[in-house]
Amino acid sequence: MATTSDNPLILVDGSSYLYRAYHASPNLTNPKGEPTGAVYGVVNMLRSLVKQYPQSNVAVIFDAKGKTFRDDMYAEYKANRPPMPDDLRSQIAPLHQIIEAMGFPMLVIEGVEADDVIGTLADQGSKAGMPILISTGDKDLAQLVDENVTLINTMTNVIMNPQGVHDKYGFGPEHIIDYLA
């Protein structure tokens, strides 16, 4: 079973970080009056994660702009979700630049969501026996937890392995998809 001492490959759900930071951070601005609170929050979360896991490799994954294959499959996909606020949207490009300047690989794949990329990488890594740690606040990703894949909640610092998923939900990771449906 993967543990935090295994120096796991850390897959950061950048989209989850972005929204969490936006809603949790103060309304900060730079000298030009441009919003920077989400950028500040994400950078602090990444710095904290690296401090906690200094020997691990970290990749940050974001949703790509535009439609995904799910939109093509189901026209009502996320139809009731409000659009991204403009003051958050304006922080994405600067945040991406900062993440790259920090030296983190960043993945933004057109046509798929960050969750899909994270799921693919976690599955491939797990099958290869690699310890994987997914840093997110998204409960959907609990379905990926297995003997090699664990989750860390960015806000509570709670780590969930298969037993942790069972303790929280009353069933194992293999049933998360049914629960969410």
C-alpha cells in the first residue's frame, strides 16, 4: 500500500485548487488592480505540498478551456453550472506562468477534464506499482483510490487510502461511481 513515506508521484488537481483558492482567499489585487487572490492561494497550497513531500515529483493538471467529449455525449452536461467568474478567469494565465516558473510540469489537455487526465495517470501508475498521491478536494476522485493510489484533501490534509474511503462513505472506492450517480 502506498504511504506518504514512499515519495509518491503527486498529481495535483489544479482546477480543484483554483476554485478552492478563489473561494477561500481574500480579494487580493496587484498594483494594477487585477485580482490575484486565487493565484496567491494556489501558490501557497503548492508550496505547502512540496514542503510536506520534498522528495516527490509533482505534476499540476488543469481543465482545458472549451468543450469536452462529455459535452458531445450529453448536451446537458454541466448545463446548470454557472460560468467561471471573470475575476477568476483573469487569474488563470498568470497562475499557469507562475506554476511553470516554479518548475512544475503542467498538463492541460484539450477535450478532456483534469479529472480524466488524473484518472488516466493514476491508473497507469497504479498498474505499474507506483505510489500515487492525488491532491484534490474533489470527492469524485475517491473512485481512483487503490493499493497504490491515495488522496490528500488540500483543505483538511486528510489522506484517504481504501480504508479511509470506506470509513468516510461506508463502502469502498469501487462503489463511489454508483454513489455519485
